[in-house]
Amino acid sequence: MKSELIEVGGLNTHLLRIGQSKQKIIFLHGWEGESKNFINLASHLAKKSKIEALLIDLPGFGSSDSPPSSGWSTSDYEEWLEKLLHKLKITKASFYGHSFGCRIIIRLLLKSPSLADKVILSGAAGIKWPLSLRQKASVFLSKKLSLTKKLVPQRIQKVVMCRIFGARDWGLVSPELKSTLRKTLAEEDFRNELPKIKTPIFLLWGKNDSYTPLKSGRVFAEKLPNARLKIFSDGRHGLHYTHEKKIVKIVSEFIKTK
């Protein structure tokens, strides 16, 4: 495994390389995640499929620089990703996205589909549903907590925002990413855009996913012209941790098909 720091559009971007091959698969993590979340999965996949895995820290996460204080939209992240691919001299690759990372990949497929070969989306974000009462309460409480956050220990914040209201993103996002989160949450969902994507896509979903519910997975499966959906009956949001062996087998077979 090799660690690299590459300047992309004025931002230092950290990535991990696992394996060595002309055939690449690029991993993009979810919100609050980082490249090392995929090390075990990518290592086994690289070995089994003789493929090179590139694990990227999205700007604002892991060891990569943060976006400007004005914040980024998912379109800004997509532009950054294209610049990164150009810098790495990659003209075509497979992609594995988790949650927020899937939104960036979808933007890429809509703008520059020729850059993507096969795509795997796990617990993909991008389908919006009306807020539940609990979610509305969490947003309200998050705003109230922001006024006294310095006075409230982080441990207490986590208990209130995560365990009681399930609002980890709103409640605990770092100050430098607040604008980015607001911009991405304000975006329209992808329902009307998905039918335009012809790239082969494998959707992975946990039946008990509480962050991106299974009903979102069914929307993706219905709207995407060239997609298949695998539901893990005992799975939640972090499938790359809990179902690693099964996912390695699925992805290995998928990227080899023509």
C-alpha cells in the first residue's frame, strides 16, 4: 500500500494505492468517512481481481485539504474528481462509492460518462424524502446547540444528536464544512437525472439501512436503465465493513463482465 499527496485545483488530495495494474477501481467514501475505511475491502479485491485500487480522501476529510469556506456543491466535487483523474492520467476506471461518495460519482456519470467503466454504489445518497418529525427536531436542535456548542462537551453533543435524534451530519459537522453540507443538502435529488445514465451499475443496499433507506435503493434500481440491485437482508449502512467477503465476490465478478 502506497500513500500519496497530490495537488489538485489548489488543494492537497490524499490517496492510497493498493496493487498495481492498468485496470483501476476508485473508491469514494461517505460523509465523515476517509480512504482508510476501504483498506480491507480494497486489499482483498485488488488481490482477487488483479486490479489496482485507489482510495481517495475527499476534500474536507481524512488527510485532504478542505474546500473553500464558501463551500462546495456535489458539482464542485465532480470537477475536482475530473481534475484528479486527469492528473493521474486515468482516462477510464471503475468506481466504488459509498453514501455521499455516490453522489459525486453520479455527477461524473451525468457529465463525463466516458470516464467510467463499471460502477458500484453502496447505500447511495441522492434521493430525498420528506423530513420526519424526528429529523425536523434534530435540525432545530442542531441550530440551538450551535449557539452553545463551546459550552457543551462533545460527548454530550454526540449523545443528543446521534443517539436521540440521529443527526450526526447536522450536529457534529466541522465548522469548515458547514457551508458544504448546507449546499449539498439543498440540492435537488436525482430522480429526473438517473434515466440519462447508461453506465452499468451494481447497487448494494442493506435492508436495515437507517441513513439511506432501502426505498431509495428501489428508486435507483427503477430509474437507472442499466442497474441491478442486491439487498442484504441483515445489512445496514456500512456494508463494506459487515459484508466484505460477499462484496468482494460480487464486485470481482461484475467488473470482469463485458
